[in-house]
Amino acid sequence: MSGLAQVEEGISSGKKKKKLSVLSLMEYEEIIPVTLCADITDLIEDRFDQTPRPGWLSFLDSTGVAVRLPVKLETRGKTRLVKCDLPPIEVRFDKPTLEEERIKDYPKLKTVVPCSTDTIGTDLLFRELLVYQLYELVSDYGLRTQAAELICTDTTGQDTTHILNSFFIESDKEFRKRTDTEEINEYNISWQDLNPEQAQITAVFQYMISNTDWKIDHKHNLKYFRKDKTAPLILVPYDFDFSGLVNANYAKPNPDYQQETVRHRIYLGRKNKFLDQTIRHFLNKESEILKTIDQDPHLSVASKADIKSFLAPFFKSLKSRRSRKKVFRNFEN
């Protein structure tokens, strides 16, 4: 009998344990140890073969009971797949096993691993994790994340184990269920199709972190959701490694906007009636954003100081009418 099944049988009330997702089962610690057993060597060396590889994922839940699940692993990504020492991974779960273990049927988790195995790679990883967390502070439509110490054990008998800092990102299906939305897989979306209030929050946030690696019409590093068939679309951004806040060594300025460095902020939104409201929203969130950076358990003192120094001109510009008029022009992209 599985560990989770034993817990269910031991509940004196006789009620079945509430079904949770894999991500929710992990969310009781800042960083949770997770073991991944698979042909890790092949996954790294033959990364461009995106054939699913079998493996096992295991961790302890909040009660100390082991959760062990068969998985399929696929490499993913574009830039990081090519440039990084370790490829990004998508973990796919077995639906019958999830049902047997009374775990919610959310079939996959994106896994972000360091681009390099040195301290720089770890710092960049946790900077990107911080960006996801900051977006959740300003928007009700951010993807959840969970930091993990990923213990990758090679099953080929080569006695190879990689211990990596990493984080998991909420799946589209779990996000849909949590926010009561449906996903729209369409291209050639225009700003007129979007929820104007929420789109303005996304655009100002991307400006705050100096990220130009997103496009509305190309669905580039964005997902679209809506509450119903007549409702405007909700933007959900992801993949922030090209932002100035992360400042990855492989990130390049965007020539489409004559960006000078990745820390050169360019506003890619549209001015609308919600802009002033959004500016006030970010100013109201300034203290909470800075506090979240200060209390980040993963980043070094130097990294926190760099990030706060980088954000300071953004907040200063919001407080100046002249700066606001200069920044938030009707930029056509």
C-alpha cells in the first residue's frame, strides 16, 4: 500500500484525505528536497532529443509520508536548451497513479534548473524565482512556484548524482482550476482583446523588471486566459530570464526596440484609463516589494542590494509627473 493510502486509512474520522496537487503537497517548506531518478546523463548529453524519458520523482509531504511517483521527463526551452549546462525539464505524471494516490490530476510541472552549476547560475535561478513571486504581489493572475533542492540520481549505474537548486512552476491546468478560467491558444491577439486593467499591470511590471522578451501578437512568453467566452483575455507572463532584474549573462538587449542593455527599461504597454490607477497600485506595493526582496531566503546580501538599487529608479520615475509622461508614451510595438 502506498504512503498516501496509509495516511488515508489511518484517519480516525473515516473521511478521505482532501486531494491536493503535487505542487500543493510541496508547499509547506521554503525549499523542499525532491529526488529525481532517471537517465540523467542521457537527458543532459542528448538534450535535443525531446523524447520522454522514464523516471521517478519522490519527496516527503507535510506529514513526513513519502510520495513516490512514476514520471516522464522531457527537455524543453529554446535559449536555455542551447546555452545552458543543464537543460530545463518538464515533468509529466502518470494519470492512473495520481488517481490511485488521490492526487489531483494536473499532469505536468515545468522545472527550472540553473543555467550553470556555479554560484552565478544559482543566483540567476533565485532571481528569476523572485520575479515570479513579485508578480504574485501585484497581480491576482501569477503562476505559483515552489523552490526545491533537486537530487538527480542517474539510473544507468554510472553512480552520478547532481544536487541542484531549482523551482517548479504551476501547470496551465492547475492555474485554470485555481482561477476559474479557460486557456486560449490563439495568436495575433491585439491589445483590444485584453482585459485593460490587468494588461496594464502586466505591462508596468515588465517595465519594472526591464523585460522586453514578450510579445502580445506572437504569444511570446505569455499565456492567455479568460473567465468566459465573452470576457476579455487575461495575460499571464512567464520566463523572465532575459529581464534586467535577473541580468543573466546570456541575455542580450532586444534590437526590436533599440534596447541598449537588458537593464535599459522600455515600456511596451498601451496607455489607457487604468494607467494612473496602476501607477498608484505599484507605489502602494513598493514597501511590500522591497520587504519581499529583503526577506528572500535564497539570495545573497549583495544580490538583494543590486536588485533594490536596480528598482529604485523605477519607483522614483513613478513619483515624478515629468518622468511618467516620458516613460509611458504610446509605444507602438
